[in-house]
Amino acid sequence: MKSFWIIGAGRFGKKAVQGIHSRWPRAHIVVVDRDPVATRQMEGEGISLECRDGIDFLWEALGRGEDPDWILPVIPVHLAYEWVRRRLPSHGRRTQIPVPESVATLLPNPIGGGEGQLYVSYADFICPDDCPEPGDVCTCTGQPRLGILWQVLKRLTHEDYISVVVQSRQLLPGVGGLRPADLFAALAAVRRAPGPVLFSTACKCHGVVHALSPPA
């Protein structure tokens, strides 16, 4: 029996619950959202509800009990990055810094975010919600895939930055998840890095990049 933490009870959270129930009828699902109305709408068999902030929940729950098989971030926040940032030691703490503008020139279709992060994608169009993420061609265009984005980010080299990437793995068409082990591996990599870090979460097509300063 698989277990899932779905962080977010909006449109994509509902889609994830429906898809998981269809694929794994006996799965145990925890849905987390700070909106009580949205959270209550997710009630159902095999579903536990947590009406609270998703980042707070992940910070307090992951690694402190029985972890799930998969974590599904379906909120407009770079969840893996926020969890790692909170888990870093207070001594020698890193601070968030803008992703260097020169990094954007190395990545496909970059768009800057309001906090200095960078959104990147091989698509310059809106992808279908049920994309199966094929390995060799784009679902929409039928053209050969230009690359595997999480691999491109992992190989990314820029000045003194170390690139740390959490892979989002497709569980169902249009539904991606993170493995807890990958989050802990990313945390360890950030802790080991002697200099600044580019921290990304990405699937084959889309990703988000934050930057962290060297340890103080």
C-alpha cells in the first residue's frame, strides 16, 4: 500500500487525489492545505486532512516519523527549496540571493520570479494537464525532445556555483512527485557545498531554480 503527502488542495491537488485513487485504490493519502474550505472538500476514504501551512507541515513531519513514499507539491511555492532552507544549520546559515542573470542564458525559456528565482521550461506554450511526459518527443509538438531538463540542470556549471537538483518524477499523466530520499540527499549536498548553490526542482520539461549564498 503506497502513501502520499499532497501539499495543496486546489485544482491540481484534486487531480492528484483522483488519479492516485484510480491507480492505487488502497493508497493512504494525506492532504495538506491551510484553506479549511478547500481541505474539507478533499474528504474521502483513505484520506487524512491537515489544515495547515504546507511548508510548516513538511518541516515538522518529514524525517520525524514514518515518511510517505511520495510527496506531491501542488502549491505555487518551491517546496523542496523551502524545506531545505529551513533545515540548514543556523551557524553558517546561507541566505537567499538572486539567480545570476547569466544563468538564464544557459537555460530554455527563462522567466524571472519576484524573489530572484528562475522558472525554466522547454515549452513556450501551456502544456496539457494530462501530458504523459514521453522520453523522446514532445506531446504537443511531436518534435524530438530538446533535452531532459533535470539532467541539464544537474550538469549546469556557472562560476563557483554548485548545482543541486531534486528530480520530480512522473507518477501519473500530469502528476509528479518527489521522493523523500531525494530531498535528504539534496539537503546533504547543500550542506557539503563550499560555495554558493543553485537549487532546482525539475521534471523532464519544467523547473524552478533558486540561489543560496555561500555559508556565512
